[in-house]
Amino acid sequence: MMNEEIQKYTEYCLNCPAKPCSNNGCPLNNDIPAFIKQVKEGNIKEAYKILSKTTVLGSVCGRICPHMKQCEGSCVRGIKGEPVNIGKIEAHVFDEALKNEWYKETEKTNELQGKNVAIVGGGPAGLTCANFVARKGAKVVIYEKYNELGGILSHGIPEFRLEKSVLKKTIKSILNEGILDIKVEYEKELGKNLSLEELENKYDAIFLSFGANIPAKMNIEGEDLLGVFGGNSLLETGKHPSYAGKKVAVIGGGNVAMDCARTIKRLGADKVFVIYRRAEKQMPAERKEIEEAKEEGIEFLFQNNIVKILGKDKVEKIECIKTELIKKEGETREVPVNIENSNYELEMDYVVMAVGGGPEKDIINSLGLELNKWGYINVDENHKTSKDKIYAGGDLAGDKGTVAWAARAGREVAETI
């Protein structure tokens, strides 16, 4: 099934032999020109087969990946004009596959027959790994701390960016019941009702992929006041205060900041400010997310830094300072420096810190695994930890923080196993 819009996108592709979109842009190295060529010729199922060699998350990545920083940003067409809309074509192919249940035709081999693999964490990395090792005949058990799979896809990406119905169908296709041997044990969490030692005694390989979603702190005065939230936690739990008629400051410039700001605005906040200490062009958030946030009435304060949160028991005001960008010797990127005596105050009801996340230290430290200097699990080039049959990947190992990079880690662990 082909619609006119998708057909137009495929005809725009030059089918470059060098494949910069695949080789330089896509973390999963999807064979983009090859699958687009099949779509162009009306062979959607063939396009799906090509993509399935490298990804199980096409309907998700096609919607939420930062395409301009990945595949579309490397597209030759983008040098003099608009790049090929790779995301839309990929999502279309996988949506058709989900609708027609083509995943039920997955070929399964016996390479890992008789082997048992445990996966701790059912996010993008864990789900990808589970599917790829199960295709080789392994028996897989996913241990998930919540009562549903998806990780950040379920508990971090808002509905307006990724519809729950799409995610549900995607997870169903990954588990591929009746074809692959993947079981799920819900409400299981390391350090609480699950131990690594127990898993080591039971499984041939273990993949730790439970993410690193503890919000980072800025360590500024007033950060412990009532009304200060971590962006990752707000999105993960969905437990928001009433924003009706309130003013909210979101601190940060990545996609988590955009998701928080847009979610809070939609929940009725009077004013939402995104405060970012660098310039707009340096924001790590996807360009379309920034533009959509602006269209929704979110105000951006670029080259501003929060220095204090003021209030007696709860947030009442914030103190900010303006910054200038300076290129320091030996640095490639301009760095923000506070401008002396440019401080000012804004009345505020809530502050959301969206300045990154990290692993849960108590759990990480209890595993008996070697950590690197940043506090992430130390892994080698094959994602192997300091213990022989234990692997780690995604945010937990300090990998690049996008869904596609997490999925790549999951696939590489599967290949290593």
C-alpha cells in the first residue's frame, strides 16, 4: 500500500552508492538507499525485510529519532535543499509491516538453541537484544521493573510524539509470540526483588539495559525547595502537579527539556519558559521539536543561566544571569560565561531540571561490576563488563543518549552473544 506523499519522498532519493545516510548518519546503519528503492518500486514487504536485518523499531525511530542530526543530516540532497524524508518512509514501511503482521514470517535459526539469555530492562536496548538473540534460537527472559515494556518509550516520550498504540504494536512484533521464545517477568528490579547472582547462576548470558534516568542536579541554592522537579522523573512517572495558571521554568536544551515544556504547556500552564545557557543554534534538541514548542507558545530564554531558586518553603522566584559565548584556547565549541552584574529575577511557581540523567548509584554500586570515572558500568568494545557473561549497554554504559544508539547497543550485544 503506497500513498502519494511517500511515493514523492522516495522519488526524491538519489540512491547514492556511498550511502552517507546509512554509513555516517544512522546509528543502526540501516541500508537506507536499498529500502527506499524497494518502496519506490512498490515492494514494501521487501523494504521491510531489508530494514529488519538491522532494526526492530522502525515505526518508533521513524517518528522520534533526531533525523536531522542522524540520517537526514547526512543526506546529499540536504546540501542544497531539503533532505529526503527518511523518517516518514521508514515509519510507513514498519506501519505496513505491523498492520499485515509480516514479522510472523521471521526466519529463526538454531545457532543459540539450548542457550538461556536474561535481559534486565525492557527499553529500546533490551527489546532489540531480545529479538535478535531469540531469532538465533535462544530462550530469552526480560526482567522489567514496571508492568509494561518500552522503557523510555513508554515512560519518557509523550503521546503527542509517539502514540501508545504504535508502541504497543511494535512491542508485540518484537516479542513475536509463537515464533520467538521471549518471556517477560514484570515488576522485577535489580537490588529489590532480583539479584545479579541469581541471574548468573541461571543464564548463559545477561544483558543489563535498565537505563540511567535519575535526574542530574545543578547544585544551586534552592534546588531542594518544594516545586523543583527532575525532568526525567516527571516524564517517567507522569505524576504532575496542577499547572493551571502557573509559571514554569524548564532548565535545559535537549529533547527531554522540549518534551517537559510541551507536556506542561498542554497540561494548562499559563507560561512556560525554556532557559538555556547557550545559543539556539547550539541546542541539542531536534530542530522540529524547538519549532513546534515555539508554535505552542513556549518562551525561550537563550544565553541565560539559572543561578538560584528563591522561596521560603516552595518556589517563588528564580534568579538568572545572562551569558556570553567565548571560544577558549584549545576548545572547539564556544562555552557560555556568565556576564557580571547581569542578574535578574523572574516570578515562578515550578522549576523543572532537564539537564541530563545518570544511573541509580546504589543499584550500580551493589552489582560488583567495574565502573568508569563517570560512574557508568565499564564495558569493552563488545559491551562486555568486568564479569565474563554480563553485558551492559545504552544509558547504563554511558552510550549516546538516543533510542537508535540504545538499539544499536542491544543489537551489538546480541551479535556478541
